[in-house]
Amino acid sequence: MSSERAGQRAGNTAGGTISGSDRASDPQPEVSPSALVDEAFAAGAGTSTTAALRLALRLGAVLPTPGSGRTALLWDTLADVAARDLGVARTVEPHLDALGILAQLPPEERERTADVGAGPDSTWGVFAAEGQGLLLEARSAGTGDAGRPTFLLSGGKPWCSLAGSLSHAVITAHLPESDSDGAQTRQAFAVDLRHPGVTVPDAVWSGLGLPGVPSGPVHLDGVPAVPVGGPAWYLRRPGFAWGGIGVAACWYGGAVGVARLLGQQARQRGDGLDQIGRMLLGEVDVALHTARIALADAAARVDDGRATGAAGGILALRVRAVVADAAETVLRAVGHGTGPAPLAFDTAHAQRVADLQLYLRQEHAERDRAALGGALLTDDTATGIDTEELAW
């Protein structure tokens, strides 16, 4: 994270906000998220993890959750933060995602997070990755004082960003029971990362991108946990797809941050910009416009109830692909248009490029395109997709 990366709002530079609406009739929070972001970066939000988490807490208190009718405002804000500093966005987004997950629970289940010490000042991560030879398992620990089921988690979990700096996490673990196909069922749980049974090894982070947000394994040994939804609920809930689109909003904002240098240089050259320079500028504008329209459409679909079930999964795959392709177009065009000097001598720009390149790898590229193609071949009655939408 770098204090040098404060700048204009993402929406202003990219030709408008994701929502495309500034109507006075739109419901607004009492405290403007954009004002909080401005204030935080003026105070150095990009200078430390503590400052970034402070912004996450403040935004979490005022921003809507996905599907609540103002999804575009949430994604606008993520893009705004990302355009200034992707490291800060990478810290803020999981906290907001966790709040969105918990908001989908019935109130009595949501209140159970207090059993693991969670409260308004908790900072959250979402740890749901699998692999690297690690397995996290949940076993029943009977019932608590209120007669509610409790669990203990033991094992390892990969890709746990900022685990040593957060207070809590929504984390998925395997249950002893198997599903109908014989595979272990996963369930989400809330845990206190400050519990003595949680070990966070020193991260070995070799990447140049996102150096302030190291991601490494976490090991748990008999750590108390409370359920977040039932078995398999985490992956089946509508918000799973919506959270993936929120990450794409960060990619979009990161691409805007990279694109600004090309825009600045083009404006400085004015009529002296040659045909290739104009072509690259136009290419970047089209890419960002396309990504912004895709995000705006997705926000409307989420709020209108048209992005649940399989339809939500297809929407997320589509939007993430559009935004990832746009971001890669921006990286290429800006690199071609500005040459090696900014990457060699402009610390802030070089960091933006490295951050975006790494963050984009959360999109699985060709594998996600294959997953989208497979989903489109599924019977319409199963996907809930309108046949007319696939008429192409």
C-alpha cells in the first residue's frame, strides 16, 4: 500500500459511476461512503494495514449489502477504493463480503457470532480456498449454554489473507458426513482468529504485487466455531455469486487506476498525440466502458432478484470475464502507450500494475470460460435462464 496513490474517484475518471445514476431520489446513507474514502486516503489509508482496516470498519457501518437494493453503491465504493490503492481494496473487500454473508443469515443465527467474540469492531476475512495439501475439518462439540450446536475446527487452510491482522473470519471446513456423491460436505463457520489454537506462520510472499496483503496458510487446533448457515449453505446461497462480482468491481477500479497515466499523458500531448496513441486511448476507453456497463447491469439484476441460483452463477462468470478481459486490455494498452519508463521509474504506477496483475489471477481465465460454457449447456429449466437471453 502506498500513500502516493490517492487520486480522483474511480467513477469520475472512468466516465461515470457503475450505477450511472446520481439521482437525488436514490436512497443515500447518512454518511457518504465517498466522503469516508476521501477522508481515509487523506489520512493515509494506504500507508498501513491498520489504516486500511479502519476504513473497512467505517465503510462496513454505512454501505449496503449485496441484494439490498443499492448494490451499485457498494460496488462503486469498492471500485473507488481500488482505483486509489488495490492493496486497500484487497483489505476492505473481504470484510464487506463477510458482512454480506452474515447479513443473509436469520437474525438468531447471525447473533451467534457473539459466541466467538465478534462484535461491531470485528475485522473480518473470508477463507474458503482449498488445496496445497491442507484440510480443515469440523467436529461437533455438543451444545453450548443456550443449547445451540458448537464445533471445533482443526487442520489447515490455504490463502488466508491478513489472517494475522484480523480479529475474525468466515471459514469453510469439511464435515465428517458425506453428500449423496460420497464427497465430504463443507460448511462455513465463524471463528476468532485471536484464539490460542490459531497459528499464522510468517508469510513467505515473493510477489511484487499486493505486498501489504500477504496470503498464506493458517493452522487451527481445536478452535471453537459457530455455524454460518447449514451444510453447503455457503456455496449455494445467492450471495456467493454476488461476492465474486464485488471482486470484479475491485479489478475494474484497479484498471482505472492504471489507465489514468495513459489519460494524463494523452491530455498533455493533445493534438500532438499520434494515431497509435489515439487508438490505444480509445481501446482503453472502450474496455473500461464495457466493464462498467457489465457491472451496472449485474447490480440491477442482483437487486431485482434476477441473479439467484444458477442464473447468479452464470452472471458472475460472465461479468468477471468481461471485467478481467477489460483489465488485461488496459494493462497491455497502457504498457504499449507509455513504454518502459513508468514501470522503471514511477513507483506508484509500477505498484498499481503489479497489484492488478496479481489480483486478476483470482479469475481462473480459460477454466472459468469453460465453466461458463458448461453452465450454458445445462437445461434451461435447471438454470432458470431465460431462453431468449441465450438466443444468440
